[in-house]
Amino acid sequence: MTALVALANVGLAVGRSELFRDLSLSVQAREWSGIRGANGSGKTSLLRLVAGLLDPDAGDVLVD
């Protein structure tokens, strides 16, 4: 089964704040995933990466 969304070693910094680094995950068809975290931890930025609205500083974002 091919991943609908795959992130490989993704890194993102906003200003001086590193939101995440070396983040890898994949979401398959008919699979659910949730995103949790404190305010300012990068949840919206992660979704913007998946939507193609932001480019990662490192790694690859693949959306089928």
C-alpha cells in the first residue's frame, strides 16, 4: 500500500525557533492520524507543509 502522505527527515524553523527536525511519518489510505501539542509547537506549520503552503528547511514532503 502506498502512503498518501509521507514526511522523511523533515525540519522546519520559524525565525530563531526550531519547530521540529528529523520528523518522519507516513499516513496510508483509510488510516487516521491526529496531531497534538502545546500552543506554538508547530501543529499548524506541519499542516501547512503537507498542504504545500510552506517548504521544509530539510527533508521531503510527499503527498499522493
